[in-house]
Amino acid sequence: QLQLVESGGGLVQPGGSLRLSCTASGFTLDHYAIGWFRQAPGKERVGVSCISSSGDITGYADSVKGRFTISRDNAKNTVYLQINSLKPEDTAVYYCAAERMYCSAYVLGYGMDYWGKGTLVTVSS
């Protein structure tokens, strides 16, 4: 069964950090770009970051630039999202999704091939 599994979410105080992981099972991520998305309560899901299959191309939403860092370890079949300086407005369910090679579908906002079920990040004091 092909699936993506997110982990690493939790409750963190403002200013804190978390590292989210997106691990694939049933397939290898070598030829897939991975996008991270988030959906805050009552809002639409939006993209926050994407990394190409080779890892040489990354992109970030303006709202997270300088605070979020995406990376990948293809040997571990995992993509990471390091999130620092967390703010209450970062509270959301974070999802990872895969598409072939580049972040085209991520940029378009539709057409990702596989989705995980999400991990909840809550930023609160």
C-alpha cells in the first residue's frame, strides 16, 4: 500500500520549534517532490513549502520564509520540515504530499499524487 505518514506534531509554546517528518511506505521518494501543506481551523489548506526530488529546488510561502526549512533524506525515505520561531497562527494540521520530480502541482495548488493524513501542530502558551 502506497502511503505517506507525517509525524512530529504536538503542542509547543510560541517561539518554540518542531521537526515534522514525512515518511513514505510502499514506494521510494527518490523521484518525488514533496510538498508540505497546512490547514488551520476554519481555513482552506495552503502550501507552505516544497522540495524537488533531487533536493536542489526548494520553495516557501512568504508567511514561513526564514522560519521553516525543508530537507530530505532519500536514504531514509523521509522529508523533513523544521519549523522554528513558532507563532500561534502556525497552528494547523500539517500534511505532506508527493508528486513526480518537481513542485509543479504544489505551485498550481492541485494534482498531488499522494497525501498523508496529517499531523497536528498547536502553538499555544
